[in-house]
Amino acid sequence: MTDFIPTPTVPAPDIVRCAYMEIVVTDLAKSREFYVDMLGLHVTEEDENAIYLRTLEEFIHHNLVLRKGPLAAVAAFAYRVKSPAEVDAAEAYYKELGCRVERRKDGFTKGVGDSVRVEDPLGFPYEFFYDVVHVERLTQRYDLYSAGELVRLDHFNQVTPDVPRGRKYLEDLGFRVSEDIQDSDGVTYAAWMHRKQTVHDTALTGGNGPRMHHVAFATHEKHNIIQICDKMGALRISDRIERGPGRHGVSNAFYLYILDPDGHRIEIYTQDYYTGDPDNPTITWDVHDNQRRDWWGNPVVPSWYTEASLVLDLDGNPQPVIEREEKSEMAVTVGADGFSYTRKDGSPEGDRTGFKLGAQL
């Protein structure tokens, strides 16, 4: 039975959105070629140890930090909070949870001020901040606009062995569930959770963890994603395309998954939907409906279920990876040939609705 994390008695910090991720890369020059020259992220500043990048529409200092280090991993999942007082709230909240907490008035990265980093109850390095350097929003810099332009940081995706435990913890933190995947036995395989008014700021994927499954950047249109595929083909790096392009059932978004030089997974994402109403319904997908992961029914490559990035503790050491005890989504949906098409009744003519509306949040 899931051992749920207690709900603190102090208020949770008021989170606005996912804001940036800090990742460790082993070759800064190769990573720069990938993220700047190929993907077109914009450099705010850089030195011999780190590169600070942002998307076209961003006005805060960065959405992605590439930091040089000996082991490829994730150092922080960073969220912006609503006011300076909410940084105090984050510190108090996680201290009551008994988590390791570190606060730096000058921030953990350039361009960000007073911040709290924690090793959260799931083992992830979370950061909460408000004070940040503002930079030029490049929305009307059409001289810089590329055909595959990345316009926003959209979400994180975290791998954890106990999704129900993580779901309750994030709901206590103020996140709401837009969609999830379950089976008839009540096993939950994944949950999409949001603070901003989109499908998710982060998602929980069931598997061995804590690990980072992917970080996602949004484009304006599908054709921007096609251009990225064409560009990767022209550069002879199409082997770094892991999955897609395609259309998700969950979120309805058009997607592409690619791998950076260290194997960190990046999703390029567009065209999900609004979730801001207080009675926005939760959509529950049956794990046996493979249109949940790809609306067109294309198979999910096994690496998408098994590979993910390590995450670091506050000392910069990899967190131990705990095996998932419940059955995995891959075990349910990927057969011996790697490409099984499963349905609840086992037939190809089964229920094709794929989802039901759950209880209102």
C-alpha cells in the first residue's frame, strides 16, 4: 500500500509555473552546438563553465542552464513563485516535511536571486524563486526568428516508482491533475499536473526513479517541429530523433522527442489546451489504449519507457534509483516484438474512445 507523504500544516508556496531546468552536461561545446546552433535557444550569457539559455518569448534570465560537469544529470527543477514571501513559504513547507533545504539569498545560478532548493520527498531537486533579472523579450525580433523557433518552456516530466504517492504530494503543493493513465485494477501509471493554465507544468511517469524523463519546449505550430526534423536530417543527426513527430492522445499535443549529446531527452511540443477553469475535468485514459501515447497508433519505442536522466542531491551527487514495484506501463503495453497494440478486451476492434471524464478537481 502506498505510504503517503503527510500534508504540512503550514501553507504551500504559491507556484506560478515551471521556469527553468539546470542540467549537467559533460561537453559544453557539443551541448552548445545542439541547443544553440541546432535548436536555436537564445544565449543570455555564458562562461567557461555554464551557458544560460532562454526561449523567444521569455523575459526572465533563462529557461535552461547547461553546466559543465563530470556526470550528465539534472541539478534543479525550478519553479517561479508568486511573490518574495512565497520563497519563505517554500522554506517553511519543506522544513516541516523533514526535507533537506538550502537557501541562498544570491541564488544558485546567475540571473536568479533569493532561492530555496530542496531534496523533495520523491528525491527530486526542486527550486523555488521569485527575484530574477529581466531580459529582452524577443517576441518581435523577427530578424532572430528561426523556422523551428522554441517560444516557451512548457513542462518537466519526472520518473518516480510510486505515482499515487507523488500525485498526492504535488496536489498538496497546489498542482491540479489534468489527465492520468490507469488500469481496471486501479494502478496509476502516469499523471499530468499543472499550475499554469495548460495541461501540465510537470508530469509523473511510473518507473524506476527519481529520474528526469524529459524537459519540454513549446513551438507555435506543427510546422516548426517538422523543420527541426528536417534540420536534424540535414545535419546528419537524425539518429538523435528518438520518437515522433506525432500527436499525443494525452494532452492532444503535437510532439517530437530528441536526445542531446549526453542523452538528456528533450520534447518539442505544441497545441495542447486550456485548463484554467476551477472545474476543469480530469481525463482518465485506459492503459490498454495505445492512442493515449500516440493518437495515430504509432508504437512507442522501448527506450522511451526505460531511459531517463539521473537527478542530483544538493551536494551534486546522484540520487539512488529505486525500482518500481507495481507493474510498469511498458510491461502492460509492449509485447515480445516491442510493438504490441493492446486493448482492454484484447481485440483490435475494442473500445476506441480511450478515455473517460473523471471527477472534477
